[in-house]
Amino acid sequence: MNILIILAEVGILIIVFLLLRWLVGKLFKLLVKLSILKGDDLRIKILRRNITGFLLLSCIILCLLIVGANGFLIYRGENIQQYTIALIRRIPSGFWVTLGIDLAKSIGVVITAIFSLKVIKSWLKIASNRAKNLDQNTADDESIDAFFTALNQRIRGGIWLWVLIICTQFLKLPTVVSEYLYIALRIYLIISVGLLILKAVAAIVDILDVLSVRYSSPDNLLRFYDRLQHLIPFLKRCLEFVIYVCTVTLVVQQVQLIAKLATFGLKIIKIIAIIFLSRVMFEVIYLLLEEVLFKDQDLTDTQRSRRLTMIPLFRSLLQYFIYFSVAVSILYILNINPTPILAGAGIVGIAVGLGAQTLINDIVCGFFILFENYYLVGDYIEAGKAEEKAVEGTVEAIELRTTRIRHPNGQLHIIRNGDIGSITNYSKQYIFAVVEVNVPCDANLSHIYEVIQEIGQHLKENELDVVEPTFVEGVESLSESHLLLRTLTKVKPGKHLHIQRVLRKLYMDNFQNQCILLPATIPRSED
């Protein structure tokens, strides 16, 4: 009989251990669904294994204590059955009645919670279907499903925490347990509402994005939306950070030990707002600048090139100005007076300026390039110092410190404005496409001149970039086997390379048709 009683006590303890282990598993599943521990499976497994190990160790120790205590009683000659019955009889009879009623109440609350969860789930499913049917193809159905799924999970977790609090009150557990559970419930509700707002904001932003694209037209302000649509992911990230900061701030306020840290939440939100507004301001001002500069459709090529040149420069200046303003504003938000910092930065700037003369030289040269109109964006230039290899290509951008030149082969050359050296601009007013042709010494030059003039006239009729027909400047050189003729074609700026290639093909085709034999020597050309 004594052994059966000991086994019964150990069995009850094992049942309690299994119940606690089941509750721990459910708790971790709930935390994963709430995205609190999602994305870190290894740490979740380690934490869950440690808690289970602690419970198992506690269960083993208690089992050993039960066996040891009962063994001690047997050693003293006590009857374990009578001793256990005597302990039970010491408990007031009303306690069991009260415990039974409290357990019945707790079971009733659990059943009510289960029924309520099923009803709420069906209502949320109906609401989700109606939200999808409000405006077909307005928002992504996945966003709506994600919101209502998250809402269902948050409601379910909140109800079970509330059930746990009610059960602790029914079972008359210590007041401190209920207080900590209330704190846990408030923290849970704050986090749940924050995550729900995050889902709702994502769905609302998606809806507004789709509506803006749908109703944009050249006649309203939404025509600019395509140019600003790339800010949508940045807006979502900023809103996510704001919601996370608000959630953490409210959670910190619930813990008296660290409640004072909540004052930093508002400052962080202000900093995020300033960063977002500065980015939006920069994009809007840049967009309006382009709209104003290129509103006139009758711009000449020179005017368009000049304006394309000024836009990157203005963009760089605006960017630096906004960065400086944001930095000063953040210092004021953090209650830091920026005046001493700026004064110190001025002194440091003077010292750096004395040692960074190359940088200042590049910036000054950049201003001279722009104001004296050496070249503009879109011009075809050749630049470089006499002792170095020259760089040629189309100007893609003129910035404060550098000029970007794209070579015809595709290479991008970035040259400091101070090292630009001498400049040959092929895009001012006009340029000659020079092609030199070798012909036999005994050829009829008059006939060849007529053929070249016909080719030039045909080229002018078919190529819009040709300003005047091709003509022969004269015989460039003589040799025993051939004559070198130099031909010139007046073309628009930067089009000489293309016209040279076209002319060479025309010369080859027409000379073969006219039975004019070209020498084996490869003709050379000048840019």
C-alpha cells in the first residue's frame, strides 16, 4: 500500500510536468505566430529546450524528495496512508467545495472562449471576403488576407491571456500573479495593435498606390506619380519604424523600472519624420525643377544641353543643403546646441581646406567650365593634358568635382575638373566629317570629283545630320602608285563619326560601280 501511495504521488507530479510542458509548447507556437520570435528558429529551439530541461530537472528533484520523504516516514514506522489521510483532513472541507466551483467556473470560461473564437473567426472571414469585393483589383488580396489573419491571431492570443487572468482570480492565486498577468496582457495588446496597424498601413499604402496609378492622367497632378512611385518602399519602411518605436515606447512605459526611457521614443519618431520629409522634399523640388526647365517644347539643342548641364549641379547643391539641414535639425531634437559644433567644424574646415587644395581647385574649375560654356552635357569632346593620353567621348554629367565622359566604345571616364586640361569640343555649331580616299595615279580626277559630289548630294538628302554636301578639298599627297584625296562634309555637332562611316561605305560601293580601282593601301581618316 505504501508503494502505491508513493507511485500515485509521483504520477500526479509527472502529470503536472506534462501539463506544464504542453503549455510551454503552446506558448512558443503563439509567440511564433505573433512574429515575436519568427525568423530565428535556432534560438527558439534552444530556449524551448532549456525551459523543458529546467522543468524536467525540477520534476526529477521533486520526485526524489517525495520518495525520500516517504522513505523517511517508513523508516520512522509511520503509516503513509494514515499520514496522507491526516494531512488531507487538515484541509477545511469548504476548500474542496470552493475549489470545485472555481474549477467549474474556469472550465466554463475556457468553453466560452473556445466558442467565441470560432464565432469571431467566421465573422473575420466574412469581413475579409467583403473587403476584397469592395473594389475589385484595387489592392492585393494577399495584403487583405494577411491583415485579417493577423487580426484573428491577435484576438485569439488576447482572449486566452484574459482567460488565464480570470482563472487565476477564480482559483484565488496570489495577487502578484494577477498583476503580472495584467502587465503581460497590456504588453501583448500593445504589440498586437502595433502589428495590426503595420498590416493595415501596408494594405492602405498598396490601395493608394494602385488608385494613384489608375487615375493618373496628363491633365492632373497625379501625372507626377510615376516619377515619385519609387518613394513608396521608403514610405513603408519609415512607417514601419514609427510603428515599432511607438510600440516599444508603450511597452517600456508598462515597466516601471525602465519607464523613463520612453521619452526617447518621441525623439526617434521626430528624427524619422525629418528624414522622410527631407527625402520627399528633395525629390519634389528636383521634379518641379525639371518640369519648369523643360516645359517649353521649342528649346534649341544648345538650350537643352545647358539645362541638362545645370540640373546635376543643382541636384548636388540641393542634396548637400538638405543633408546639412537634417543634421542640424536632429541635433536640436537631441537637445544638442549645434553652434559650438558648427564653429569647431569651421575651424576644422579651414585646416582641411589648406590641405585639400586639389578639392577646391576641382570645384573652382567646375564653375569656370559651366560659366564660360566650355562644354555642356551631350557635347562630344576630347580632353586631356598634353603629356597625357587624351580622352574623348560624350559628356554625360558635369558635377562639382568631376566630369563624366562616355567613350564611343562604352567606357565611362571620370575626370577631375582640375585635371581636364585642354579641351577640343566637336559640338559647337558644326564640324567637318573628314574622309581621305586613295585613288590610282592614272585615274580621271574630274570624273572622281563628279562621283564624290553626287555621293555628297545623295548623302545630304538621306541624312538629316548633314548640313552641306560633301566636296573635295584637293589632293593631299602624291606617290608613285596613288593619290590621296581629302573630302569634307559639313555636319551637325558630334555627328562626324557616324557620317564618316557612312561615307566610307558609299565610296566603296560607288567606286566599284564606276570601275574605279582603289589601291591596296588602307585609307586613313581624320576626326
